Amino acid sequence: QYPLVESGGGLVQPGGSLRLSCTASGFSLDDYAIGWFRQAPGKEREGVSCISNIDENTNYVDSVKGRFTISRDNAKNTVYLQMNGAKPENTAVYYCAADNEPRRVCVFRWYDYDYWGQGTQVTVSS
């Protein structure tokens, strides 16, 4: 059983929107920096966005800036990735991950993350 669970993936048309959710059982996500990563077939895992556990600073890969938004809802123990203006190149399996280091600035180094979900497929196609 994975400590994190992603949901919200699916098929979306180019220009459309999806909201991915990341939840946890047994621990509070607000104690962790949370990252969203993606991996497309034949490509390496890539950091997409992250939110720190100090001051909730956010970070985005250049290709999604202005289109994707990461946020927390601590009452629901959930972190979201709002994806707007979807592009075919955004097609991938999206994973959320939790980093238990205190971080004012979150990072995209996947090996720094301690817990992972099993991923949710996002397909952008007409």
C-alpha cells in the first residue's frame, strides 16, 4: 500500500483543465514539502511543481509556469495540482511525493522525497 494516493487524472482535450489531488493516510501532509512529478513513456521522471513546508513557497518547472498551480488544503490533508491550458506534451503519469526535511524552498530532486504515490495517468488529446 502506498502512503500517498493520487486522483483526478484522466483524458482532457488540449486547452482543458484537470485538478489532481494527493492525499495521505496516517500522517499530515502539512509537515512535509510536497512535490508533483511526472514521467512520460521513454522519458525520465521530471519535477513539475512543489510546495514547501515552511511558508508554503511554491516552485514550478518553466514549461508549466502560469498554467499549473499547486496548493494545500490542510483541513482535508490534501495537496492539489490545478492544470489549466493542458498541452499534449503534458501527457504522463503524475506522481505526488512527500519530503520530510524542513524546507523553505522545495526541490525537484526526486531522491530527496521519502514517500510516493502510485501515480495517476493524465492524457491530453483531442
